[in-house]
Amino acid sequence: MSGTFSFKADTLVHKPEDPGYRVGWKYKYQFEKGHLDEEMTYGEALKKSSELAAKEPDKTFWPEMVLTPNF
């Protein structure tokens, strides 16, 4: 069975007030990745990813758009 995903935000323009983002992360030297479950705006996700990167230098953090499945 195949399906599609819908974006919760605009894929080309990232305004700080746009909702539909979360913080994604991955280890720099290990094969593990994930994301934080809370949904926030792009500006909040960008700020939180910067804060987490300063606290945990062995990981990389970024704002990630939330996708909703259409199955």
C-alpha cells in the first residue's frame, strides 16, 4: 500500500511565525537519529535547535517540517 504526505507549512519560504515544525536531531558519529515530539513555529524550532546544539555538542539539531500521512 502506498500513500502520500502533506506538508504542514510552506516548503519554500520559512517565516519565523509559520507553524508546523519540530526539532530533528542526529548523532554526529553514531547511526541514531530522531525528533522532538512537540510542534512549534519555525522561529521557536530554530531557537530551540540552537540551544540544544550548544548543550549537546555530539549531536546536530535542525528545524524539521512536520508531515502528515494521507493513507
